[in-house]
Amino acid sequence: MERLSRVVGPVATNVHILADPASREAIAIDTAIPSLDWIAAALAEREWTLKLIVSTHGHWDHIGDNAAVAAHTGADIAVHPLDRDRLTAPQPLFAPFDIPPSVPAVKLAEGGFIRFGTIRLRVLHTPGHTEGSVCLQADDEGLLFSGDTLFAGGWGRVDLPGGDPAAMVESIARLTGLEDQVVVLPGHGGTTTVGRERAWMELVRDGRRLFA
């Protein structure tokens, strides 16, 4: 897998392009505003074809350029069904600009896979930040694209629309089942590993609650 990443927008969203070098098929994850120009240039330079735009959840800072990237590339948009309405009718809470609506054509389902070329990403439904939040696990590469579920040193906010502390506890508990060496690429901030975060994650799991 080839991977490009860029920090984008007013709340520093991590946007990713993943590609299979053999087939030159690619996907984009969390196309925040303004990511269209960067994505278009990266695809053109490498002669990659964008097959899918994946939203790990439906908050404005992860979906703002969905419509523009889809129009430019012809790629379909994918999101968990529980967050579909957040794309079709965006809730731009605190957004400094308008968030264009986008229409998902692909449903991300627990246990399903995103496929491009020979690469597969496993879909993990991890609610808590929103009802339809997902993580994407690249088993062969040992990577987890965790959206706003898991960060270096903490979890995603549960006080925004769609937030649920109890659901976040269950999602964090689930992620403790991953191996220590799995590299975590969050929706914001730096990369980490499951092993580096394990101590506090197990406190959440065993205590059945989020802590201050």
C-alpha cells in the first residue's frame, strides 16, 4: 500500500490517500475542506484512479470536500448508515464556512471490507463520537485509521451531536483486542500504537466508564 497524508482545515484534520501500486486504484479518507486541490494533484501526478471517498464519521471537519472530490473524480462516497444524514444534511456546528451536502452511495457495515486493487480494509463500527463512527483496519499493513474514536492519549469527544459515553466505552474496550504493534492513525493529531495507548484503554475497559 502507498499512503499519502496531509493535515487540512481549521481543526487540523488528517486526510489520507491510500493506493494499490499495482492497479493504481486509490481511496481517500476524510476529505475535509480544503483537500480537493491536493487530492487532485496527487492523483494526477501518480496516475492513480480514485475509487472511493470514505468518511469515518459525519462531522463537518471530515466531510466538507466530499462533494467536490466526488464531482472531480467520479468516486463514490461511503459512510456508515447511521451517519448518512450527517452527509446529506450537514450540521456545521462551529464550522467557519458552509459545508456542502454529499450523497453516499456505499454503506459501511461492521465486518465488511473496503477493497481497492489487492488491498482490503476491514470496517469496525465504533460508535461513541457519533452513532456511525467507524475505524478502518488494514490487517496486512498493521494500520488502524481510527477517525475520531481513538487518539494519541485519549478518545474522541462525546459531547457533540451523536456522542454517547457508554458507546465510546464499548468501542475503546473493543480496540484493546488489537495487537500492540498496530499503528493508529487518528482523525486529528499524531500517530500512535495500540500498545502505547493500552494502559489507559484497559482502565476504560475494566472500569466501564470514561475518566476525566
